[in-house]
Amino acid sequence: MESIVDQLVLELKDSNELLTEERARVWIELLWSDFEATYAKAGYDYQGAEMTEKIIRQWIQGYGHQLHEFAGRNPKYAHLLDATDN
């Protein structure tokens, strides 16, 4: 699974040059855990890492270029992705 995350990190970084590799990794890990938690809370059966990878890849393609803008507007993520914090 680590290789999947690594690939998603590279894809996100390629789609948003304002993100460092470290920030892209944080985003991927947050998106991964949030998707799986939300999916489970909704009562759906676990579909595996392939489903999560597919959804995150779609999010990267649709929103990756502007993902950095979201952190400042959402306090849930802002402290984790503070641009002044390396």
C-alpha cells in the first residue's frame, strides 16, 4: 500500500506545484483516512484500498491544482497544513 500512497503523492505534487512532497503526503494521508472513515460511517461495506485509491485519484484530477486553497478555509485541516510549518 505504501507504493500506492507514494504514487498518489507524486500525482498530487505534479498537479499542484505549490505543494511540497511532504505537504502532498499529508494531504494524501488525510484524504485516505477521511474517505475510509466517512464511507464506513455511512454504512457501506469496505471496498478495499483499490476503491480508496480510485476516489483519491479522481479528487487529484479534479481538485489537486487548488487543494492548497482549501486548508486555509477549513480549520480541521489548517493546523495540519500550515504553510509556515515545515
